[in-house]
Amino acid sequence: MVELQINTTQNVNITFIAASVGERILAYVIDLIIKVAYIVVAFQIVFNVMEWDRAIDKMDGWSQTAIYILLLLPVILYSLVFESLLDGQTIGKRIMKIKVVKIDGYQAGIGDHVVRWFFRIVDLNLLGPLFGPVVALIAIVSSKMSQRLGDMTAGTSVITLKNKVNISHTILEELDDTYKPTYPNVIKLSDNDARIIKETYVKAKASRDYETLIKLRKKIVEVVEIKDFNSSDIEFIDTILKDYNYYTQGM
């Protein structure tokens, strides 16, 4: 199991688990089956149902090549299109619950997916359809962040979404029915803000990193625009998280 420490744009470290080699291989196989199924159906329609085989045979070599490339275009662009539209996932990756992410905390963009797609020529196709994935497999196993060459170039990796999550790993806080909120301005925060606050708070509290707690408290006060509070940093941040849950749980 490989852990990835991703430093977000808010300068907060978040730990993800890299997808295993087995998960990536199964996702690859599922995508490959989908591609093969498309090829079989598409060529059956063109050559048997529509009976274009005779017309294509009469074309010159360049025209025939253009027809075949056009038919294979969905296969060629498969990973690029799906990863761009499905937020870093192909159909195989979605079934296996893994996805592509940037290792610097940014969301992978179209440019990153283009780089990963282009390097599939080397990673997955260099040695042919049978041994092609060997290059990618060697790169993933030998990389500290489980990256194939395309990932290394694009600054991405593939993580698993199957992590066991409990309430301590989410923005949720357990509230009593009698709980009364203190800071209504917390509704200015987003779910992502609350998640980052909680992750930073939990780690700083566990390691007794009081300097980080002070910085976090100052940032919250600035963003939420709180003028007065009479509590310690730990109590204040804990109240902020509970108040956020109180005001947003019904939304």
C-alpha cells in the first residue's frame, strides 16, 4: 500500500492511498473489453449491415486508411475523452473506484489528461498489444508514487476511492439535540473549507502543533469575520466545526 502525501493549494497535506497494480490492471482490462466490443460492433455494422466493404475496396489506400482511422477514433481517444469528462476516470476506473489526480493538489485538467494519453504510446503500446502494458507495469512498481511515465510527465497519479471512512475523516461532527451554535457566520465557509479546517485541526491537535493551530484560528477569524471569542484555539476551532455542521446539516 503506497500513501501519497498531496500538498493542496491551501498548503494542507492530505493523504491518499495509491491504486494498487491489480486495481489498475483490472481497470485496463475492463476498458480493453469495451474497446474490443466497440470494434467488433462497429466493423460488423459497416461491413455486414451497411455492406460498405465493396465500396471501401474500390477506394485508394489513403481513403481506406482514413475510413479505418475514423472508425477507430473512439478507441484511440477513449481514455482522453472519458478521463476529461468523468473527472479522471474511464469506465474501467469508475467500476474499480480509482481515479487520476494531480500530486500537487490541483485538479487534473485537460492538458494533464492529454499528456497521460499521449504517453500511452510508450507506456502501453510500445511493445504491442500483448506485452505493451509491461512498460507501464515496470514504471508503476518502481515508482515511489505508483506512476507510469505518463503520470510522471503530467505530475499525476492514480488513487483508490475505496478508503474506509468514518466520521473522524469527514467534515461531520456529532452534535447533541440540545446543541446551540455560537458563530452563525460559519455559513460563509464551503464544504471544502470545512474539510481542510478539520484535517489541519486534527493533525495539529494530535501532534500538539500549537503554531499551526494559532495560524488556523487566525485564518478562520479572518474568513468568517468573527470579532469576539473567549476560548482557546482548540475550543474555538472545535466550535466552528460543530457550528458549521449545525447550520448546514439541513441543506
